[in-house]
Amino acid sequence: MPPRMRLEGIYTPVITPFSADGEIDYTALAELIERLIGAGVHGLISGGSTGENYAETIEERLAIARFVTDRAKGQLPVIVGTGAMRTPDSIALAIGAREMGADAILLGSPPYAVPTERENALNALAIDRAADLPIVLYNYPGRMCVEMGRDFLDRVGRSRNVVAIKESSGDINRLHLLARDYPHIQMSCGMDDQALEFFAWGAQSWICAGSNFLPEEHIALYETCVVQGDFAKGRRIMSAMLPLMRVLEQGGKFIQCVKHGVETTGLRAGPMRPPLKGLNKDEKRELEQVIRTLKVAVAAIMGGN
């Protein structure tokens, strides 16, 4: 039976632009969505950690998701994140996603609670029943403290709604496990510096925060590896992108880097909500240099030089 949804291409977990007083800047968000659609990304994700969901109320997250869904309607799919500490909050987000016409939900493990695999599976299935939408699982033990292991996947994978998994563990053995033992669950790259390996093992999509400000370059790697099957060229592109991956992870300032990256494109991203603070001048300068170098290198590769 074919999956309810094919996850193919570059999916951008959209940032949430804020004004100086911490309010959601919907005008800036609309401009970013237009930019991403125009660049050719294949889907958008609202309410991920890149969107600072942990610093937003459930009402704000639903309002943002509704705005993104309305803006993108008919142009590309939108996936709504349901990650929350409380199951009732995740269910509220799932019901909201269904009612607003979202195409799928992103379903992670509840952070901090450290559920067993059985408890985690029952939690996921409760959210599944509430949404009745295609589900992209989100395995990120570094943030959520637990892994979606075999017991979890065996239980949850029986649902017809579970179509894919965003794998962000960083463990290459997980990639092998998913490709070999769970081929009915589409793999999506959630660990940026392993994108080439994911594509080599059959992944058809990449959920990448860097595409908020470098969509064309991320699309170039996807099209080179997945569409054209040219992994020799893909290695050259990936090599040019790796310095960005290192800078994005500098000192735990991932979201700050992504937001400043958006600012370098001429769009507004605004500050982070507390407790996060922005980059200092040296960090901004380093990121800007990496972006400039990356763009030149990828343009040369794609131009055949």
C-alpha cells in the first residue's frame, strides 16, 4: 500500500520572526514564506524547535501554523509540529493541524519525561488518533532524552498514518537500521552533516534549518544526489557546505545562527525569545564569511567549474 504522503525534497522548518518587543512579526513571516516558495523548497514545517516552539504558547503555535498553512495553501505542503511536554497540548496541536488543513504533523517524543518505549508509543498513537493525518516521526534523543527504538517503531509503525521519520540522532547505525528493517517508513535527513549519507541510503528528503537562508544551495544538493544520482558532484557540494554545519552548531547557538542567516538575506528575523540571546559581532562575522564562501563554492560547482 503506498504511503499517504510522499516526503520528497527540501522541507524548511520555518523560523518565527519576532519584533523587538517579542511579538510575532507576521509581516516578516509572510515575506520569508514567499521567499522560500519562490526559491523552490518542497515543503514547510511550522512549530519545530527552529521556530522556537518551546518559547511559545499553544495558542501562538496554532496561530503561526494557521498563518503558514493559509499562505502556502495550494503551493506546497505544510507540516505542523506537535512537540510538547504535555500530551493534551500535543493533542490540541494535532487537532488544530487537522482543522486548519495541514498536510501532516511532525511528532516527536515528549521531552524531559523520559517515557519508556511503550509509553512513548502510546503517547504517539493518542496524538495520531487526534490528528488522523500523515505523520513524520521525529527522533532527536539529544533534545528529547529518549530514542524511538525498535519497540516504539514496531508499535507505531503499524499505523497507516506513519509515513516517515526525521532522524536526528547522529548515529549512522540508526540510518542502516531504518533503511534495512523499516523500509515502509520513509527516511528524512534530520542531521545536516549526514545529508549525503542519508541520500546514499535512499532518503528522498531533508528537513534542514539552513534552508531558511540558503534554500537554493540545499536544493542543489538534493537534486544532485536524489534526482540526478550524481554522488561525485554531491560530495563536492557537501564538502562546500560542511563549514556551515560546524558554525551552526557553535556554542549551542543554532537558532541564533539561523536567524542571523535570514537577516543576511535582507529579510527580518528579529531577536530570540528568552532565555536565548543573539550572536556577538565576531560570531556574526564568522557566519557571514562562511555563507559567502559557501555560495561562491556551490555556484562554481553547479556551473560546471
